[in-house]
Amino acid sequence: MSPTGAPGVPGPRGDGFRQAPAFPEAASRALRDTQLRANLRRATGTIRDKRDRVMAELGDLEQLRDAAAAIKDESLSRLGELLSQVEERVGAAGGRVHYAATSAEARAIVVDLVSRTGSTDVVKVKSMTTAEIELNEALAAAGVEVVETDLAELIVQLGDDLPSHIVVPALHRNRAEVREIFVRRMGERGLAAPAGLGDDPAELAAAARAHLRRRFLDAKVAISGANFVVAESGSVVVVESEGNGRMCLTLPHTLISVAGIDKVVPRFRDLEVFLQLLARSATGERMSPYTSVWTGATPGNGPSEFHLVLVDNGRTRALADPIGRQALRCIRCAACLNVCPVYERVGGRAYGSVYPGPIGAVLTPQLDGVASGRVEATLPFASTLCGACAEVCPVRIDIPRLLVHLRGRAVDEHRGAHPEPVAMVAAAYTMSSPRRFGRAVKLGGLVGKVLGRGRALAGLPGPAGRWASGRDLPQVGAQSFRDWWASERGGRSGTAPLPVAEPLQRGRGAGGPDGARTASGAVQLRQALAWLRPTMQQRAPGVARQVVLEGRDGVMGAISSALVSAPFVPVEVPRHYTHDAGAVAGELLALFVERVAEYRATARVVGGGDVGAAVAEALERTGSRRVIVPSDLPEAWLPPRATATAPAAVQRPPNGGVVFEVVVDDPGLGATELDGFDAAVSGCAVAIAATGTVVLDSGPAQGRRALSLVPDHLVLVVRQDQLVGGVPEAVARLVPTAAQTWVSGPSATSDIELQRVEGVHGPRVLDVLVLVGSGPGH
Amino acid sequence: MRVALFVACFNDLAFPATGRATVEVLERLGHEVVFPSAQTCCGQMHLNTGYRREALALARHFARVFTPFEAIVTPSASCAGTVVHSYADLVQDAGDAGLSSELAGLAGRVFELSQFLVDVLGVTDLGAEFPHRVAYHPTCHSLRALQVYRQPLELLRHVRGLHLVDLPGEEQCCGFGGTFSVKNPGVSMAMMADKLAAVQRSGAEVVCAVDNSCLAHIGGGADRLSAGVRVMHLAEVLASGAGGPVRAPGVARAAPGPLVHRGQPRP
């Protein structure tokens, strides 16, 4: 019997975070980890600088952010309808949609789907949602071996560790630690690390490539998350860097994608906004190396069996809160982590939640319920409210406002006879009356005199002791400002306008006229108690619990009741961002070549008659000999004196020299056979100058997705008329349901000390040839 | 102009010199300063710690005390930010439409001191003299809630003898964060340690800001460590030196134009 049906703690406290201490304790511990502090300082600083550089290029950044926020709000306001659309489109495309109201349901669904395949091995793409639902533990308990294939996730998995960042989970490890983990653990789980492995990130990435290669080629089942789910087409989008994602999304027979219901966007066109913002916000790149888009099952061009598991797990609880639900706009870019001064000091694990940093502090308490535990109750307070997060959020989540809002809910849940609420209410009581405040200021002056700089308080329990643990108190003098004013300017004070005795409204009307000079001590005491009473006795009513049924009905019911109780004000999506980069052709070309080269790919402009020679040169440069091409690749794009043939034909140029074996792809070739080729040559659908991206859509001259993935060297040919200025123009040219791969440079990783290494699981070498003019190449 | 001083409770008790300096600066420019003595606290601490009911009562009190005045000036950017921005959310959530419109009218008339001097009065030179090396720390609420940054720098650049130095990583929070400083004292002090290190790298002798709360935190740490750095509110720097009466052109007699916030609205 699968243990996954057992109810677990719902919510984003997945993996090893269950036993996490509350933030203040965990943070104090993290502060003492000097290696962690050094890594965090360097890493966050590096990503911040990169992000600032690429954002500065976007003249329409604010318009893109406006659109992104509005699209996400529109999606949430139409959530039920959009999910139904997804279900219908995915179904029509041969896939299947499953709904999970809780993490337990989601685990049960996925474990069942995997067990039906008969496979006990699963390759997995990094996914926050699967971490949130604690999927790996459930699969392990069901006897399934799960291999995390993202380099950072692999480091975390092999090290029996917890992730510390959304985008770069192994941020807390340095290269020496990674090397040690690889040497010690890789052998237990497959191919061991090579003897004499050094700690250069490129060498470590190569070890990961070798360790996982066989797994990818043999995998029958893969599990992924999703960055976006497009309602109108049923397309799923995954953005990644290393090519491990593409391996999982295209090679196995069965693909199971797990997505939060918040990942849906209405239109394919909406991707033109998010794909411009996501990578720039997340890693400071113009575009991540690979964006995969597919719709349903794609037999012959990817998995024959496709399941999309849509997970609620607290999202509808957040949706019912008209203020807090802004957090559901989140696209998991982690820009807020990288600018957060608190995160920079303590790292992600101190947050005790799969979602760390500022977004975790507002998301986790909402998904779990703010009253569900110490972690959830303390997370909203894990911020100085400095506002740096809101400045960078690409979907304009007002995180400081949400933090304050959730603090309010946390306080209301925990009001009672505790020192803090009593002190806070007493302070408000004092400050609500000028006379009481005046007396308190006088008293404060006296206390200040006695305490001096407060060093004696250090070590005492309570806030005063915590302040004094590292800071002196300000030198409080005997004369307050108001005393000075009264003595210096007594005659011309501006007090007149206040009606002195007007009673102050106290929420529930408990207070009496508190300014009256005649109030006796007893009356004052009664008034003070009246202020305190609600604090001592009342607890704010908890948020009404959704009655969650199972599966689809449960999720849909929760969505509609959330939207009925807290409807959205409908807004038109403002699309004032640039739609047509509009540069003249020559400039576009130069920009494209420059941007491609910045990914450390090779870009060349060639005349129509020279393309074959240029392909040959590119192949020669890397020593690529065995070349695979799609069946409809134009003859002129082949190396001179080579004609594509069926497998095993060898072409020898008459003068000797280079030998190319050019083979036309055949659906019968498996992943292992494809891995036997050195290179692939392919055309494309469209290319984007602003981001240096080439988009393949499995159309003419491209063949299936695996061709541009498995061989280690990829040569892409772009016709000049396929080149557009920006992302929106490219999106307009694409058919949403076509299986797409957006390629921006060779596969790459920055997972080890944020040092960029070109080449992990996808092609390590990328050549882009832009075909200009006319000639046989066209 | 008749200007109502909202001194902020914290300054009233612990930093009266800042209040006196604010009065001095405004009077030097020929304005009449009044101190509505019924004022207490804007409720920022309560609001930001989650005590919304209590904050609401203090917001109500603030509105009652200050509604009669045309211009309300405070030497506390975070308190100004609370009134100008946070009250709107607080009152909206509480569903008090009356108070909401009252505060909306008030918000446009509340100014942080440097904002009032530079943006409203058009003054940048107050005749001050302060011959020291000074680093300006843009506090988070001044920088991000009020977009107050160039105003204090402009004022400091016109102070005689003052050598303004660049503060590395100036936009990084000092770690105070109100009750954060006692709820998470370790993280708070780690941030302060980095801020102090930046100040020391800058070669400054004085850290200047428009929020005494942040300065109490930075200065409290500097004093504990005998770091050789002191903190000082902008108002006190501006009130320093002989500085005879300085009048901005056109301000002394004529009533100024309508008071408007020139900072950008909050995103």
C-alpha cells in the first residue's frame, strides 16, 4: 500500500523543512555560518549586478511589469474558467489533466501514475511545486528512485541537504564542498565521479553530465514542474539552463508535469511579457538557454504519454484574501531574494520553508495558514520592510504591504495575555491621549536617566535586553521636546485647534472620554482596562476554512467560493510595452550576432551560396564528424561534397582531409543512437535579435526536438527573413500548439559559485549562421 | 507660512535636539512654526508590527490633531511615509470611509523636512556650516516610500565646510526595521555591522539621515563598538553654524502656491 495516501502536513513546508525551527532561532544559527555568509554575499551581489545591467536595457520595463501584474490578476480572476480550458485543450492534444486539492492528493496522483508505468526510475527537473508537495519522499517510500537532474538540485540531493535559494538552490555550497559531495556520493547512485576530480566548476559540471547521461538516455518516466500553463492552447512552458529539462521533457515515454493552479495564463501571447521578464529577473540573463513549450502528448516528437497535475494546496485559501492574493502572481524568479538584506545574511534555509526570502515570507503563511505553526507565524516578521523586494518584483507584488497585512493576521491569531500584545496595547492607550503621552514622555526621560546607555540591560530577556545586546540606547535627556517647547514658546503654542475632551473612538467603542481632567485614578484604570480587554479576550475570527472535496470538484469549488467572497475588479491588461523593436534590417543583424556571441556561442553572417561551407567550417572547428540532420534540411546547407544519406554512409571529399558522415534522422533512432552523433544541423522558425534567441518549432528544416538536444554540437541556420527585433514579434509568428524550443546560447549552468559554465546536458557548442542575400541556400 | 511641526514621539522623548533644530531651520526661513501639543504618535510601530486596531486609533488621533493645518512638517521620514502611504491601506482595510477621505486630504499636506525645504519652499542653502566629513544614509522609508534622496543631498552640498563622502551600498537597509530590531536582533545587528563597515570605508566621521530611529540603531552600535563614528539628523546639521537668517526668494511674504508632493507616487 502506498503511504502517500496518508495525510501529511499540507503546504509548502516540504522536504526536510518539517522540523524547521521558527525564523528567529534558525536565523541566529545561520548568522554564525561564515561560509554561508561569504557565499551569500558574493552570490546575491553578483546576481543583483547582472540583473541591473540587463534590466537597464529594457526601455519598457515598467510597462512590461504593469502588463505582467495585470495578466496574473486577470488569470486569478478567471481561474476556474481558464483551468477548464487547459483541461479541454490538453485532453484534445492527447494529454490528461488531474486536479489535486491538497499535497497528499497530489502525491497520491503522481505515485499512482508512476506505478502504472511499471518504471521504478524517474528523472526529474527542478520544480518548486514538487518540493512543496514533498513528492520525492512519497516516491521514495513507494520504491521509486528519483534523480534530481538540475546541477544544483543534484548537489542538494547527493548532499542530503536542503535548498537555500529558489533559482540557485546550492548557493550555500562552495566548489570544494561540491567536489567533496560528488566524490563521496556519486558512486552510490550511479556512475562515480572520475578519479582525480578537481574543483573547477567546468570539471564539476562535466562530472554531472557524465553521471546523468545514461539516466537521461534510458529514462522512461520524467517529472517536471511548469513555469506557465497557457489556457487557450493548453501549452506548458518550462524555462531552464542546462538542458536537463529538455532531456526530461523530450526523451522519456511518459511525462508528468506538476503545476500550481496559479501558473495558468490566459493567452499564448502573454508569454511575450513573461519571457522578457523571467530570466532577466532570475539570473540576470536576457533569456535562459532553453525554453520548452509543448501541448499535450507529442508522440514521435517527445513523450507519448503526458499528464498535467494541477495543484491547489492552499492557493485557493490565499485567493480568498483580497490583499494577500497578490502573492499568487509570483513567477518564482527570486529577484526579491537577491535584493533582500535579511536573506543575504541568513540564506534560504533559515526560512524553514520551500519558498524562502521575502516571497516565502508572504506565500508560505498564506498557503499553510498563518496560524498553522511557529514558522508560519514568525515568517511575516522576518523583514525590515525596507522595500527593496517590491522595487524589483517583475509582477509588482507589494511584498512589504503583504508582510504588514500578514503580521496583522498573525497578531490577531495570537492576541491574548502575552507580554507583547499587552505592551503594544498599553502603548497605544498611552499615545491615544495627549495627556497620558505627555506624562509618559516625562517618565521616559526619568527612566532614560537611570538607564544611561543601557549596557546593563544586555542579556536580560525581553526587547530591551535584545536591543542592548549590541547597541547602546540613545542618551535621553531630562527635557523632552515638548517640555522645551512649553518653556520656550509656551505663549504661542499651536494647541488651540484640538478639542481637548473629544473621546477617541476605540474600535469597539470601549473607551470613555479620556481627555477629561477630572477623571479619577479609578476611572483612568477602568479606561485602561477597557482598552486592554479586547486584547486579553478576543481573538479575531479565523479565516473561514474551505471545505475541500476531492480532486476537480474540490479545487473548482474552492476557486469559485474564493472569487465570490472576494471578487476582483476587472481590469484591461495594459500592453504599452514595445511591440515592434523596429530596427532596420542591418541593425537587427548586427544586434543579433552580438547578442548570440554574448552567450559564448559562435554567430556568423553568411551569403546564400556559402552556407554549406560555413556549416563545414563550424563542424571542423570542433572536430565534429558524425552529423545528423532533419530529413527536409535544404541540400545547400550540408557541408560541400556531402549528401545526406541513410545511416552509416560515409562521405569522403576527393582531396582527402575532413570526413563527414551525414545521416538523415529516422524516427527509429533512439536516444542512445542520437548520442552517437557529434553534431546536428537544423533550421529554425524565428530568431530574436534583442535576446539572441533562435526558436525551433519542429517545423520545416528542423525535425524532432531531440535532434537539437542530444548531439553535443548544434549548428543552427537562420534565414534573414526569420529574424525579428523583439520577443513580441517572435511570439506573433509562432503557432502556440507547435512543440517549441527557444535556444539562447549553449546549455549552461551557474550553479557552482555562480560561475557560468557553458555546456552541461544540452549541446555544449552552438553555432548560429545567419543567411543573408539570395542564393541556393534560400 | 504657518507650519505645524509633527515632531514624532520618538524624537519628542529621545531626540529633542532634532525637534529644536527643525524649528530653528524653519524659523530661520521666516516661517511661523506651531507645535500642536496634542500630537502623540502616528502609529507606525503598531501598524508595522501587526496591531492594526491600535494603529487605527492613533491614525484617527493624528487626523484630528493635524487636519486644521495647511502644512505639516516632520523630521521623520518613516512617520511621514506612514501618514502619506500606509494610512490609506490601513483605513481602507478597516472600511472607515469617513476617516479615509479625511486622511486622503491630509496626506498631501504632510512633508518630510528636506522634502518640504527643497520641493515646496525651493530652498537648498540654509546658511549652515558644518566642517566635517559626512556620509548620507538614505533610510529605506525616505528612499522608497517617499522618494526622498536628492533633497537631503542637495541640502548637504550647500552646507559650508561639509565634505560629503560617498557611502558604499548606501541603499542597503541598516537593519533597524522597527520591532525587527528586537524580534531578530542578530540579523538586525549583522546588517548594522555591514552598514558601519561601509561608513568606516567611506572615511566619514558623521552619518547623517532623515530618520532618528535608524540613526539610533546605527549610532547605538557605533557607540557600543567605539567605532569613531557618530550619527546626526539632517535637521541638526542644517541648524549648525552661525547661519544668519536665510530667506528663500519669494517665500518670506507671499503665500506659497498650492502644496504638492513632487515625489512620485508609490508604485
